[in-house]
Amino acid sequence: MSERTNPNVVHRFPPRVMLAVFLSPFIFVAIVQWIDYYFDLHTANPMKPKQWPGDGRVHYTFEPLD
């Protein structure tokens, strides 16, 4: 009987530990995002200045081609 179909295989770590190790990076990122949002740090998603032309400001000109 091959080992991959053996129902008596004892794994090194129990399933709850495997699940915890799998979920821990996602939980860590979620906690960091929550701390960033809760304390208004804006480090994970900094706001950029508006890049569209503002009122009364000339950001570009059209030069006529000769």
C-alpha cells in the first residue's frame, strides 16, 4: 500500500497548527491595515495630490506647429 493512501499516517503537526500557520500572514496584514485605519496613519495607502488641472492654473499650453 502506498504512503499517500495510508489512513494511518501521523502528520508532524496537527491540522489546527497547519491552519494557524496558513492564516497567520492574512491575519497579520489585516491587523496592520486596521491599525493604520484606526489611528489614521495613512502609511499603507498614502493619499496622492490631485493630478488634474485646478481652477486658474495652467498646466499645459498648446503651441502652434509652423
